[in-house]
Amino acid sequence: MIKKIQLGSTNILVSRIGLGTVKFGRNEKVNYPQGFALPDDKTILHLLAQAQSLGINLLDTAPAYGSSEERLGPLLKTQRNSWVISTKVGEDFKNGKSYFDFSSEAVRESILRSLKRLETDYLDIVLVHSNGEDKKIIEELHIFETLSEIKKAGLIRAYGMSTKTVEGGMLAVDQSDLVMVMHNLIYSAEQSVIQYAHQKQKGVFIKKALASGHLAALSSEDAVRDSMKFILSEPGVSSVIVGTLNAEHLKYNALCVEQALS
């Protein structure tokens, strides 16, 4: 059974591996080794049940993940309190193209839309979906001030940023509850952000742990095991987010996390 950990200094407990849900709602312009069809509801329900049986309680979604939020909403409605739902603001995906808007008005509209799509009255975690201009979004557009106000209003429990630069990661650690960074066997440029977050007792989510499936495609199970061990050797890591539509892959990913932590 996957262990849970306190997310930074928040009162949220998250499983050490989370299920990414981009594949639930989007298969256009995604950087995976192979194409795939969107799953039916039965497949998603089976995957969610498998995740729960493994002790996974963290789901990662976003407006930029196509219909992911809309599909999760009705499926999670009767089990909302069993899940920690993390979604995002700043990026939307329409008609095969990404659109970015980090203004206060757009952020508030995005959160209200996510609440409606997910059929819930609160969001556990909201991350800023960066376009790469981390510093500008934080310092010039004051996005964390907006999210702080929304948190005080009770609509979200924690907020942070999915960053793309070390500088942005450091700023996110200083000004929010958590940061999401890329870290894997072939990319470790943001390791210093993880270490800084650990010092500051802030949460850390890892994205692209398997390089969007490319690591596993190269050497399959060995790469998954080695990457999880490498990532979780950093004490600052709260949870590793891995997306899959395959229940057996999810089970193996969870086993590798358990082994890495033992």
C-alpha cells in the first residue's frame, strides 16, 4: 500500500505517487512515444478503482487536458472526499491549440469553471500552468496574490506553480504552498528547486518522471524502477505524478515507488 505524506506545510495528505489524467481527455499535440484513443468511462473507473486499491489518493488534471476535468467530475462525485484533486490555471486547450491567460480575471474564471466541471465546491490544489515565463507571471502579473485571495475565500486549499525555470521554481517556493518541477534520469536541472523546497518545508510534485513515457519506451521496467529510485532519493519530493491508461502499468509504477521508499 502506497504511503501518504504531508504536503509541505499544508494539512493535505498525498500519496507518494499521483495519477496524471491528461490521457483521460486529450490526445492531440501530446508528446508521447505512441498515439492513443481516449478511454471510455468504464476504463477510467477501473483505473480509479485500481489507484484506490493501491493507496493512491492524488489526481492531477488541468483545463489544458482537454475534457479531463469534465470526465472526472461525474465519476468522482460519490467519492469526492476520497481524493485530493490538483488542477491548474493559466493554460487552456481549444481546437488543437494552447491559450495562455494569467490575469486575475482569467484565473478566477478558470477556477469557477473547474469547480463546475469537477462537480465539487472546493479544489484541493491549484497550480499555475506556466508558459515558461515564470518570473513575469509571478512578479508582474501577481498571480499568487490572486490565488491567495481565492484560498482565503475557501475555494482552494493550497496553491503553487508548475514551473519551467529554476528561478521560477525558487520564487514559487518562496511565495506559495508547493511547486511542480520536472526531474528524471535524463533531466535534473531543477534539482536545486527540490532541495530549496525541502529546506522551506514546501511541497514538491514531480512531472514527467518517465520523460512523457520516453524513458519507459527505451528500456521498459528497468527505467521505471531506476527513475523512481532516483527521484525519491531526494527527500524534498512529496509525490511523483505519472499518467497512464493501463492498470497494470499503474500497479507496477506504484510497486517501484514502494521499493524506492523501502
